[in-house]
Amino acid sequence: MSAIPNRTPTLYIEGPAFWAPTLPGWDIARAAFTGQGAPVDPPAKRPSPQVLAPAERRRAPDTVALSLEVAAQAIAASGREARDLPCVFASAHGDLGINDYMCGTLANDPTLLSPIKFHNSVHNAAVGYWTIGTGCMAASNSLAAYESTFAAGLLETATQCAADGQAVLLVGYDMPAVGALASVTTSRGLLAVALVVSPERTERTVAAFDWSLEPGEAAIAAPRSAAAQALAANAMADALPLFEALADTDAFPATVTLPLAARLSLRLRLHRN
Amino acid sequence: MPQRITPLRISAFTATSAVGVGKASLLAALESSRSGLRANDFVDETAGRTPPAPLPTWIGRVEGLEDLRLPEALASWDCRNNRLAWLGLEADGFMEAVAAARGRYGPARVAVILGTSTSSIGETEAAYTRLDADGAFPADQRRARVHTPHSLSMFVQEALGLEGPNETLSTACSSSAKAFASAERMIRLGLVDAAVVGGVDTLCGSVLYGFNSLELVSPQPCRPFDAARDGISLGEAAGFALLERAEEDGAGDGARDGAAGGRLLLLGYGEASDAHHMSTPHPQGLGAERALDDALARAGVAPEDIGYINMHGTASTKNDEVEGALVKRRFPATTHASSTKGFTGHTLGAAGIVEAVISLLALETGLLPGTINTTMLDADCGPQIRLEPARADVRLALSNSFGFGGNNCSLIFGKDLQA
């Protein structure tokens, strides 16, 4: 076994952003998670991110609309320039609506496949639209890790931030399975989250965190509030415990353990300084 | 500019593609300029009851996947992509090298970071041709962990008995190149002691008909950098590398194969975005150049230090125009550059690892591949691009991978003769 210790520095979270039809925005979500507000009724319609040109906004796949909305919220709340920030986009399944279209069309008449749907079917379509819309030429990534996709995205983001000493944008999003895919893929509803991880404290810092990998059986991190539990069927639901903790900074220090795999977790210790 | 990084040792590596299983097949094809492409004979599981005529194109298909069976304990992962992953893992003693690393460090201290563009979507396509009366997947296809992008990395982690961080990168054609970057960061921070990187992509209806719909597929074997090039040839491949700290005692034994006993190293990487267009590259190649500059800075080397460049060179009109101009303006005329897409086809998310393996073989054996199928180089290309293979002792190699969405990654490998 290696004796090399973790060299993971304390990092800082800015600009938590959140979007679900019942919790369309971080202020609403934070209030609902802490019992100081209620989910909106009727639920909000699909977001319409301003990063895209008006014509693109209407045509954008659900995953692109969702992810760009929270990405822009996080950037605005962090007070940073989107073009400067490397970005990590995380989605367990990518655009399930386009996957259903692709597989259905291929099964019927493959020669009818739409070229636009095809280029929107790549997992990195959302981060591609983000970098194009914001003029961001920094490193951009797109990853998946099944039920641990948010945790894997946060690990990738924190690692990149710590290794290169620069702030990194993390965006997590998933959509409902549609069509025949819904008989195997369990994701339901729309859910997107985002935040910026910074190597140093700023006036926009919401939380500091120490982080480590913990081997062994992973404890299942479950959402506590009814508002968060109602979103637990989405494939990005592993993000909910962290956002609940970020909603309640009065309760810091707090520990959030996110499963990364069957026998590995990402442990975060959130604090004020 | 990023800071210089401490090199990582590549203690084992392998690739399986249309030219064959493992490094020896690949090297033999590169030495003899033998292409693995064939007229499209891909059995399209998605074609339904009345299959249309196969698309008139050439493909880099891996022989025997149709009949390959996974071991019983892994059988629930069965799909073409995971079969190819298994075939690739079994080559060149790679599984044994990983088992040794697992023993040295413990299973939780070895990451699995793999790239793929389509993972097992071919299996999902097949399920859609056999839906039941309710429009649901048939019982044998209700395998949620197969019909998802992370299928590949979950399967490989289980096959290797590892318990460390496990992620699937999916940035189209740069996916498996970027796995090296993510792994380097994790090792540098001490989160893990070693990482299995690489990627797997397989032929499927989505990519064949998808690239065809974009009019990017050639009706003949692809001709990278040819004046008359007319599109890509799609291929499939699996490739893996094991990364460890260079200073680790007793790490791996792959280095014994190295030329003059030299250790093979990951020296640098660069990742950048075009911020231009979803499916065409930046006209001046600014994202590609930024990836190149970052890779040079992390490696602490200059363009004239690079002995071999494995170009992305897809044979699409635009990629080759932009990348050819970049190499022409940044490298000396003496640099040997080539695209190996004519050997393997464009293996999409696996292209980064396959071409990393080709670059490592160039360092190890001195074989600098040519660019096959191409007969007349585009006049806009520089003198760096070579059609014929050559032999030279090179110390540093660069591999470029550029993907849809304007996602660029450059890798720099080297060998350390002092070891």
C-alpha cells in the first residue's frame, strides 16, 4: 500500500445554482430545503437560457436548455466571466429524448436520421453550446458515472481546480427517460445544478470544503427535505444532499458523503473558513 | 500558461483495432502500411425487418466481436462495446499489469478513467428493434447498467477488480485523450497511485448513419490530407494504458520493452475549446493551438523537440485543412507527422488512446508511421506530413485529438533513457 497522503487543499464554493420545475432557481430551492418556502405551483416550464440566440433557444434539446440555465446562474452568482472558466458538465444519461429519437429512427428507417439531432446527440453537446455561447476557449469536459455522476463531476472539478489553481465551473443535469428507454432507464423529471469551485476564498464564497476519498462500503446519502425527496427519481439526484447542506450554512461545519462507486465515497467537510 | 508537470510513467499499454488485437498487430500494419479498412459489411442490428442496402462506405471493423462471449461472471454486461473492451483488456498482458498495480497499491488506489463517444448505444439500438407489445424493452434487454454511457467504465472496473474513482469521459473524438489529463491530476493530488486510462468505441447505426447524414463519410477508404479527400472512414477500437508515478519503485514491467531500456512517460497534455461551432472546427484552429500550447508548457518542451506527430487527420475537408495549417506554421519542416486514420478508420472516442499507443510505439521502436490511402498531399499542407513510414530514434511524440463541440486535446509522450 502506498504511504502517499492526499494532497487535497481546501477549496471554496461560489454561486450554487439549481433548477427543477418545482424549484426553479437557487433562492426558491434554498428556502424549500430549509423549510422557509414551498415549491412553486404550478411547476415552471422548461428554462430558456439567454446564452443561446432566440432561434436556438427554441430548438435546443432539453439537456442543453437545462444545463445552460444553471451554468449561467452559477456564473452570475460567482461574479466571474464565463469565458475564463474551465468547465465540467456531468450527466448520467445525456439527452434521453434524442437517444429515443435516434434509436427509434434507426429501427424504422435509418436513412431519415436528422443531422442536427445527430450532432446534438453527443454527450458533450451541452458543454459545446456553452463554450460557443460564452466564447469560452478553456478546457471543457463532459462525463458520466451512472448513479454517482454528480459526485464524479465534483471530484473531477475539485481535482482540476486544485491541480491547476484556477476556478472551475461544474454543471450537473439529467432529464426524464422517454419512449421505450423509460422501460429500463429510471430517470424522471428535470433537474440541473451548478456551482463554481475556486482555489481561494472570495467575497462570493458560500462555503469552504475539505475533501477526501473514503474506501469501503458507501453510505447512501439521501435527501432530507420533502422538496428534495420529490426530485430523487432524477439521475442527478446524488447532487441533492450537497445542495441541501449549502442551503443551510448556519449548520456548518457539516459533512456530506457522496457515493462514487460501490466501495468508494467522496467525503466533503463543509465549513465557513 | 499551465505549469510544467512531473512526468508519469506508462507501465503498460495496448490497442486493438481493425488491424488486429494488441500492439504486435498494430506495429506490423504500421510497418507495412497495411490498412485495416474494408468495404462496409457491418451487420446493422438496428436495421429492422427490411434492412436498407449497407451504406456505401469503408469501415474499420474488429474481427470476431460477433462471436465473442464474455466470461460468465461478466455476462450481464454483454454488448458489442463491452466485448471489444474485453478483447482489448486481454491483449499484451494488460490485465496482469493492472493486477500487479492493484496488489501494490490496493484496489481503491487505482482509478479507471475511460473515454467513449457512444458507449453501448448499439445495444440500445438493437433493443429498439425488438420492443414488446407495450413498446418496452424485451426482458433480456432490461439491463439499465448497459443502456447508459457509463456502461464501459463500470464494466472495465468490475473486470479489473478495481474500486477507485471511476468515470466515463464523453467529449466525442477527444474523449480517451482527455482521460490522460484527468488521471494525471488525480495522481498528482495523491487521490490515487495509478490509473487505467483509455477508451472503447464500436460501430453502430448511430455513428454510421449519423456521420452519413452530415455528409462526412467517404465512399472509399479515407485519404487524410489528400487534395481530393472526401470524408472519414468510421472504425472501432479499444485501447488502454496504465499510468503510475515515474519515481515509484518496482512499478510495472512494461518499461523493459522500451527502446534502450527507456521508460515511456506522459509528459504533458493540453485541453481547450474552439468556442466556434458544434460540428466544424475553428477556421484558424485557435482551440487546437491552445491545446498544443498547453501541452508544450506542461511538458516544458518546444515544437522543435517533437520527433513525431500523430495528427487527428480524419480526412474530413475542414479538420485536415485547419490541422494541416497548424502543424505547418508551428513545426519545423523536419518533423515527421502523419495521420493513421487510414489504418484504423476514425475510432471516435477511442481515437485518442489508439493514437497515443501508436505514438508510444514510435518512441519505443523508432517506427514513424506514414499516411496511407493518400496519393496527392493537399498543397496547403506543410512538408511535415509524410505518406511513407520512416525509422528514427525520437524522444518526444505528440498526439492530437479534436472532437465535435470544438473539444480539443493534445498529448505529449516521451522516453527517459536514464532509467
